[in-house]
Amino acid sequence: MILGSHNSWSYLKPKKWWLRPFAFMAKCQNIDIFTQFHAYKVRCFDLRVRFSKLGELKIAHGFMEYDIKQDELLAQLKQLNAYSDVVIRVLHEARTSKQYTTNSVQSFRKFCDYIKKECPKIKFWCGRNLYNWEYDYKFDNDFSCEENYSSVKAPRLIDDWFPWIYAKLNNKKILKKGTDKDILAIDFVNIR
């Protein structure tokens, strides 16, 4: 079983200052990628990207976009490429018809081609969008994943407002139980 972190980059600050008071609703991790990797043995990361009309890459979770430049993200991916046991699920974080456009799909495909070429040791998978759950890109790898975090397991109040509560109440038993799937994805990997 591979341990995965849900919305792995959601520890970042929101890009827009006026969304910062609401960051707790979209935050699923509170430690950086390399702490997740080294201290908590996370080997599967959940990367959710969307693109502006001009093709600018943004890491996002729902309405929240995070403050990271494309070069910074690519540098992190290249650092992770140094290891042979990294798996990354890449999702096109386009949830509405306004976000899900021909241009955004083309930008997503270009991005996937690029990271696959630049980071050949990383096992990328998924390539679906969140608008209609169709494949916008097909990676060579496929994994089964048990998603055991608040947005798929908890009542709506916990999901929408306090995902860390679900992690606090459940992560220890979730990790103890494990899964028969390839990957077990959780919120707040450092809460055990």
C-alpha cells in the first residue's frame, strides 16, 4: 500500500489575499511536499492544476488557487524525480464550463506531456478533469486508490468547513486498517 496525500499542495497560501480567511475550508495538508515525503513517508501526491485563458498554470482546490509559480512547482517535481518511488495523480481542476474550455484542455495536455518528459522516474497517473470526470490526458500508469478523507467520507458540514476534524478523528484508525488498493489517500498526513 502506498500512502497518498489528498490535495497535496493545499498547504500553500491562497493566491488572492481576500480568500485567506477561507483557506481552512480548502486546506487538506498543512506541511510541505518534502516534509510529507521524508517525515511521513507519503509516496503518492495529488496535484490539481487549472489554467487561465492565457494558459497560466495554477494549483487549485475548488474555488481556492494557491500562491506558487509554475517554475517553483516544476522545480519541486524535478526534485521528487530523484527518487524512484514517487507517484503523482494529476487532475485537471476544472469544475465549471467556464473553467473547462478547449484552451484549458490543451494547456493541461501540454503540461502533462512536459512533466512526463522532464520527470521520467515519477509514475504519473489519472489525467481526468473534475468537470465531467473524463480523461483529458492518458498516462501510462494506472493505480487503484482508496480516498479516505472528509470530502468523500464525512457529512457535508465537516467536508465544507473543517476537514482537519475528520483527519483528527479518523486518520489513526484509517492508517491502521490500511487498504487492499494500491494507494490510500488521506487529508493531513501529519495528523495520526
